[in-house]
Amino acid sequence: VKEVANLSLVSSACDMVSAAYASTKESHPYLRSVCDAAEKGVQSVSQATASCVQPVLATLEPHVAAASEYASKGLDKLGEKLPLLEKPVEQILSDTKELVSSRVAEVKEAVSS
């Protein structure tokens, strides 16, 4: 999970969502109270779940470690095949806009000539 979260694409997308969420909470007082209540509920459920699940996780730790290593290798291979995962969202959007603009310019030139 940490490796996936550390991918530039995932990390920057999470940052964008977090900023949008914070901005929405800040600019809409009614939504802020609803979001605050939801956050408290999620936090309570998370704490309760963590205490119940901890003994099970301790028992499964060797299996989780093996699965984690396997997932890490798979993620490395995926990163090799999809270098896009290593770019932040902003760069992907910028590159896409640039590519579309150049293609549109090529089409305009072809049509005009």
C-alpha cells in the first residue's frame, strides 16, 4: 500500500483530492459540519476495527509479508511498462494538452494546405 501511495501519479492525485476536499469544507459551512461528523464516524470505526483486527494480523503476518513482496515485484514490473505512474497528475495533464495542441495544429495545417 505504501508503494502504491508513493507513486507520483497516486500521490499527486490524492493531494489534489485532499486540497479540493479542504477547499470545499472551508467555503461551504453546511458541508463542513457534515464532513466533520463523517470524519469523526470514520475515525471511531477505524479505531474500533484496528483493535479487533490486530490479533488476526499478527497471526497472518508471515502470509502478509509474502503477499507484500509479491505485490511489490508486480508493482515494479507495472512501473516499467507504465512509466506514466511515475509522473504527477499535473505533468500528465500538461503533456496531454501539449500533445493535443500539436495534433490540432498539424490537422489545421494539413487542411489549409
